[in-house]
Amino acid sequence: MADETNHNQAGEVAPSTVDKQAPSVAEEHAPSTDSPEATDIPTANTPDPKAANPEDNPNAAKPAAVPPKREKPAAAKAATAEKATDATAEKPAAAAKAAKKEKAPSVEDKPFVEFIEQDYLPALQKAIAQQGVQDLQVSFAKQKVPITGFESAEECWQIIGSWSEIGKRQFNLYFPEEDIQGKKGFSCNEGKNPSTLESFLIDERKITLDLLVYGLVQRLGGQKWLGRN
């Protein structure tokens, strides 16, 4: 059996491990001649992957994938829908509550005749009775003004009150405009027709039921017709 020839003895230089491996490494990383292909061999001319355009350079960094938006669970959707329904239902309830808080129409807003007959006459009779007058007779009528000089004047609504105490006492409260907020007049007499027509509550901006009652009671008191007078 022949001995293996020693390269050093034969004067030849044995190839190094690097030389043996170089062709395979080069072939592995060498680009194909058929089509362009990127390699992973680092080079000083390679641009920054982050700055490169992915369409032109395969080595460009790809943008990070955005995770898909997570949908709300069915329970969360149901809770949101329930809140919306509750908010919608609360609106009519709030409107109804606000309507209840609105101030009710006052008695003074009633039609003139209705206000006098239903509210003013009963309140006036009660107030005068509390002053000691027991036989007060009160009526409400549209007629001529019983004062000398007003014979040609048109009829107007009047409240006529009378009672017998040291002779017959009578007062008239006039509403020529058929409106408690309009002009008003007053006259009084004892056993004969009145001779003077006075203005009544002319300085008041707004007339109320209480003010009408109070004003007439005060005027009769000033005539000394109430109480012990």
C-alpha cells in the first residue's frame, strides 16, 4: 500500500481552511445572474434601511404592522345602547317635570266677568263681613252711572254694595273698560244719589284680587262706614 504523499515533502503548499471555504461562502452570498436579488452581505454603501423606500430597496425596513382594532364585546355594546335608550327616555320625563313647574294661571287672568263673579264678589263680602257689616247686599250689573252729569255716558259694569246701618249706605265700583287693569271709579252715598265720581287705585301698576279687596275696604273705612263707625 502506497504511502500518502506529504505536501511539505513534495515542495507543495497545502491549501488553508479559509481557502477551502472561501469559494463556498462566495457562492452562497453571490447574487444570481438570472434576476436581481438582495444579499445579507454587509457593505459600506448600503443605505439606512429606515430611510430607504421599500419599493426600490428590498433591504428597506418594513413599517410596523398596526394591530387590528378590537371590537367591543357584545356586553359592552349592549350597555352603550342601554345608556343611549335611557338618555332618550329621560328627555320626555324632564320636559314633563318642567311643565309641572310652570306657574299656573292666576285668577286675575280669567275673563273679566268670570273673575268678578267667581272670585272678587265672594272675597269682598267676606272681608266686609269681618269688619262688622252683617247685612251687606252686593250685585254686579252693567248699567248707567248714577251720578249727575253722566246721563249721556254709556253703560258700564258696576259692583253695587249696600247695607242698612244708621240709614242706607251704598257704594259703587265702576269698570268702564271691562278690565281690572284698566280705569276704575268709585262713588258712595247715604240715602241719595252720589254726586262725585272718584278714581280708584290709579297708582297701582298691577291689580290683583287681594289689592282690589283691600283697596275697597280701606276706602269704606276712610268713609267711617266700617267697624264701630
